Amino acid sequence: MKTFTSLCAGLLGIAAGLAHAGDGSDSYDLVARGRYLAELGDCTACHTLPGEAPFAGGVRIETPFGDVLGANITPDPDTGIGRWAFEDFQNTMSRGHARGGKRLYAAMPYTAYTKVTREDNRAIWAYLNSLEPVHHEVDTNQLPFPFNLRTSLIAWNWLAFAEGEYQPDPGRSAEWNRGAYLVQGLGHCGSCHSPKNLIGGDKDGEFLTGSPLQGWMAPDITGNRHTGLGRWSEAEIVRYLKTGANRFDMASGPMAEAVEHSTQHWKDADLAAVATYLKSLGDPEQPAPEPLAKDDERLRTGALIYEDQCSACHTPDGEGIPNLFPKLADAPLVNSRDATSLIRVVLAGSRAVGTDAAPTAPAMPSFAWNMTDEYVADVLTFVRNSWGNAAEPVTAEEVKAVREEMEP
């Protein structure tokens, strides 16, 4: 009886929300499509606090200039978007202008969402208006002076923002164009994976080649064979996005959250389109650097540590165990120009995110308690220069900096 009552209440809430939309966007199919599009955009990540009402806002988003809070985007008339018209929402997505013309910070990734079609925005709008209104006041602007002055965004947008919907490339397949639309638009992959310039905009010509992010390194996800996804098959990219793990990697940190809340729910056809698009980017034949000389003292020390601490799971030849312990040989994350994520995983351990497709998540223990900064640096330097890998050595100072940042 309780279940039936809850179901009825939920249906009545949806009906009330649809009536509130008031712009003809009251089709069940439209709302269902909008819900899926909101999952593609991972709206939960910035607008839903763990354990709190969906989309009621308050999530703290770190930026190089300070913190902002995700807004309440439920249809509450006082603290949410209940008084907005669809055109207000369209302007938010396409131009970064909220109701009343208020300019938004790019922590709300309108620089990517501008590529979303008006039709898809209308579906998302219908879905948001079907939600339960939640009265939750959020002061989104937590930035210090002078960054809290929104007038500065006039210049920022002029320098770093190109408005306009995605335009399909007629020389590419429908699948490639679908992948490009998702990656560049709702997926807003560049927000994390593209290097940033001094004002926080994307660096020209370096789309998706990797960028530091909240104490992690969002890796290169282009088709580069050394640092990117060039050695991954399209099926392995799909598996990673669907389950959070494949033979090369386990999703950690912010990417684990993206898999949990977003990519595991994507349709297989959309995941395949993304894989097709990503594999087409970058220079797959870009030459790899030379590894360190085999007689380097750091490699000899690191080899001993690896044999003692790591080889049981990742195997002596770095091949790992498929879908359980990631492969380290010829692995893009290992070859990344920035070893921050590797250092964090060794110090803190890691557990792959549990997903509907793979609910049992493999894990790696923390080694912070029994490995010095020098030992962590040496073993990672060894891993980054063995079995076909070649990357800059890791220093004890880099490990110390990450360890200190992780301390409460």
C-alpha cells in the first residue's frame, strides 16, 4: 500500500511539474528524453548534494579563482527556476546568461552547453519542471574580490567564449558527428580534460590533451598512442565509460563520480559514438620520448619496490589482470606528462566505482603508511619507464606535495 501511495504521489508530482512548465512541454516522451539528456550532461554532479534532494543545489565547485556553488535548479519559485521561462533557460545554456541577464561563471559549462540544440534544451527544461520543487536558498557566488564582480565576465566571454550550436561535419559519419556533439556539448569533456590558460579558458589547439583538476590529473583522451587512448580499442573505451574499468585503467576521483552519475547510464550507441570521435582526435603517430637509461639508480630501486609491493597484482611484466588489476605496460595514464593521479592512487589507494554493469568493484590499498616519499617516487619512476612506457621521473618533492594536500 505504501508503495502504491508513493507511486501515486510521484505521478501527481510529475503532473504538477508538467503543468507548471506551461509552454506545451508536457509530453511524457519529452520529459523522459530530457531526463536522459540531463544524465548525458551529468547535471547531478554540480546540482545535487549527496543524500539531499535532487538538483536542489549547494555543491561546492573548486576553480583556480575560488569556489562557486551549484544552483538550485528545481522549479521552486523563490529559490529555484520556478519563475523562469524557457527562454531564460535557453539563454543560460547557450549564452551563460541567467534570468534577468545575470552573467554566469564558466563553472557552469555554458562554453560547452552552447553547442546543445534548442530542441534538446527544451526537453531538459521539460524534465526539470517535472521535478519536485525544493525550497533551498543557495548563494552561488563564493569568489573573493575582484573575481566576485560579474562585470569581469564581459571581457572573459569576449576572450574565451564562442557562442553557437554544434554544426555537423558533412565529411564525417553520423556516428562521428553524434560523438562530437556529445563530447563537445552536453558531455562537456573539455571542462576537465582540456588545458587552461591564465584566465581559465581552454588553450587553443590542445583540446582534451589533459589538465590538472582538483588534485588529480584529467588525462589526455585524444587518439595519441602514448599519452592518450590510441592503444585502447573503441570497445575498451565503451567498457570504461559503462563500468568504470577496463584492462588499462580504473576510474578514480572526479571521473569515478562521472561514471557513477552519468556515463554508466548512457545508451551503448552514444558511448560507441563517443569512442569513435575520441579515437579520431590528436596525432596517433606522435613519437614517444626515450625512457630513462636502465642503469639509472632510481629504476634499480624502483624495480625492487615494485617486485615487493606491486607485482603480485599488476604482474611482474606490468600486464595486470584484465578487468581486475589495470595493465601498466603501454598505459596512457602511466605515460601522462603529470603524475599527480598516479601519486594519489599509490598514497590513498583506489576503488573502482560500482556500476549497474559491474557492481563488484576491484580495489587497491593505500601505501602511504609504509612507503616514504622517495620510495613512492622511485617506484613510479620505474613504472613510467618500463615495459614500453617513457615519461618524466617522479620526484620525492612532488610526492610530498600531494601527501600534504591530502592531509586533513
